[in-house]
Amino acid sequence: MATLPHDRSNLLWEGGKSGAVTKMFSASIDRWIDAMVADEHGGGQSTNVVISAVVTAKQSGVIAGQCVIDRMIQQHFASCNVSWSIEEGGRAAVGDVVLTIEGIADSVLRCERIMLNLLGRMSGIATNTAEWVESSNSMGVACTRKTEWGLLDKWAVHIGGGLTHRLDRSDALMIKENDLPALAPEAPDELSAVSQVVMEIDMKTHASFTVIEVRNREQALAAAGAWAEVQVERGECEKIVLLLDNIGPEGCAEVHSKLMSEGLRAWCILEGSGGVKKSQLDQWKTSGVDLVSTSVLNRGVAPLDLSMRVRTD
């Protein structure tokens, strides 16, 4: 699969395998874990005896969230040490030990539920995403900005092999149906508005990743035609992302075919979105789109079943 601008993982992690989370991702992680720890209100009753416990997988899946758990331990349970038996993105089988945690009993037991909630949810998303990616072959699969746990969801999708898409409104320019009346209030019709808005995009800032939502073939042609004209004038060859919203595989195939016949397909990345189902991926793979995007990757996904047990040996 050709590189798509929808992979924003470099904004979450830097420095390769031995690197670390970015400042933006670290700040997001802190906000989530601070709230979760605060909501526990301490609670429980234990001792200062040092204990060891293991987290094991009760079902198979892709493990995601190591950087989040490590950050939580560092920030809130510094008396504990965690060692990982399965690294980020590794696959756990039923009964596999995922991690071992050692520390003062009070701290180990206080972090148990928070740790399992975080690790279970993120691993569930990564596992679900991996299944979508496996079924999609060379076609890209991306999540959307419909997230429940913000950048944690985005990271889990990335670990599962999916594309993060935009991380926030400032990450990349996206022009949606509701933006057109505000950006081109005097345009006589929607097609004129689409063309005008595309022609007025600040290419120095947004050419590398701009998404425009289109709902039919005519809008797609208007957006691609205007973009191509501007790129030729600039002497550049960036591509615009046409988000084909609720058109379906057959409709997207028609758009792809028309763009090809008009010589405009090379100026676009086609993103199928709206009602995308895993059972229809075979249809999407022959529709001419470069990727599909769906919130089903991360919303309503069952967490991976994990449990923690204190060692008694």
C-alpha cells in the first residue's frame, strides 16, 4: 500500500522502536490516567508487604497500551515495577502472561482495575483493528475522529495496523458539507462552492493533507478538477483526499471510473466512508478507493479479557 497521509503515528511516537511518546501524546495520556486515578479516590485496605502479580490473557488478541501503563506506574505508583512478557503490538494467546507487576501491596492492588481497564480496552481495539486490516489486504483502513478515549483510541488503532486519520481539528484541513455555506456564502450552487473553496485553500499550509467531503460524483469531479488546476499552476503534484461519504462501494467505483476517464484520478486519494462494514470489505477492495474509514474500529469494541492474580509462591 502506498504511503497515505492518514498515518499520523509520527505525531504520537518519535525516535523509532527505542524512542518515546511525543509531548502531545504524553499530555493526553496524563489527562486520562489522572482522571481515572482520581476517580478511584484511593480506597481499599492493604499492607506495605511487597507482592508480585501477573496479568494474563483470558482470550487471544493484540496487546496495546504498554506506553500508557508504564506512564501510569511512573506517575502514580512509583513503588511498583512492571516487566512485560509481551511487547506492544505482540499477540497474546489464552493463558499467556502479559506483564508482571511487583511492589507494595497497597499500590499494586490500587492500580489493578485502572491498569486492566486501560490495557483491556486498548488491546480490544488493536485486536479488532488487526482483524479489519487482515481482511482489507492492500487497502488502507482508518479510524475517524469519533473516538471515546481520544488519542488512546488512535494509538490502539495504530498498534493494530490501522491508520489514525486526523488526530484533531488542527492536524489537517477537512472541509465538510457544513463548511461550504460558511466558506463560500455567495456561490450560486454546491458545485460552484466546492470548486471555489478548493481553489482558495492555502496550499503552503494544507497541500500535504487536505480532506474534502463529497456526496456524489459531480462534487468529486468539481473538487478534483479545481485541485488539479491549482497544482498545475503551482508546479506541484500533491493529492487531495476525496472523502466519498455514504456513497457505498458501487458509487465509489463509479466516481473512480469517472475520475480516470477525466484524467483526474492521479490528483486524488479516494476515501470511502459511511456505513462501512467488515463483511463488505471484498466489495470495497474492488471499488477503486485507496482506503476506508470507520468508527467501528474503536467504538463499541469489547475489551480484551485480561485478569490479574497475585503470586503466592
